[in-house]
Amino acid sequence: MVATVVGGALSDRFGRRKPFVFGASCLAGVACVIPLISPTWTGVLAFSIVSGLGLGCYLSVDTALATLVLPSDRDNGRDLSILNMSMAVPQIVAPLIASALVLHVGGYPAVFVGSGVLAVLGALAVIPIRGAK
């Protein structure tokens, strides 16, 4: 919650969204390294804190960024519903992929590596967005 409020407020203050989305996604990706380095209870707690900070900032600022690049004011409701679905589908599919990684690729470390890589790729996908700072 702290990262959501602080990240959103700072984004509003600076009038910039892309750097916050990029940074939050990178932070979530880097957080995935923590359990690989320290597979302990303390490591999991540190992972939870760092990834929670990244996710909180991401959720508050990414939605604001998305609203800035919608193609038409007339269709905002429809476009935001499509955005909502595009965020829900991965939450449905991710457990299936994670279970396959755990069972067939290399246990939970494979899940953390895959998650970290996808988070950083998501951060890079923000770079080419035009029409928003």
C-alpha cells in the first residue's frame, strides 16, 4: 500500500509515468533474485517486501499510463475493459505455467528465474510507448 500511494503521488508530482512503470517492473524482476541467493525464511520475507514495493508502484502508475495512451476518448470504457481482461488472463494462466516449471524444469528456482525475466521484459516493453512521458 505504501508503494502504491507514494509511487502514484510521485508520478503525479513529476507528471511522468513511464519511468515509474519501468522502475517498478525492474524492481519486481530484481526481487526474484533474492530467493535464489538466499532460499531462507529471511530471503522470502525480503523478496516479499521488495516485490511488494515494485508491484504496488506498478499497479498505481501503470493504469494511469494506460489511460494516457488510449486511442479515443469515446471508447475509453471499452478499451479499459480490454486492458482489465488482459491483466486477468495472465493471473489465470500463470499458476499453470508455474506448476509446469516446478515439476518439469527445475523446481521453484525456475519459477523465480522465469518471473524475473518476464518482469524485466515487461519493463523493456514500456520504452517504445509514445504519447506519454
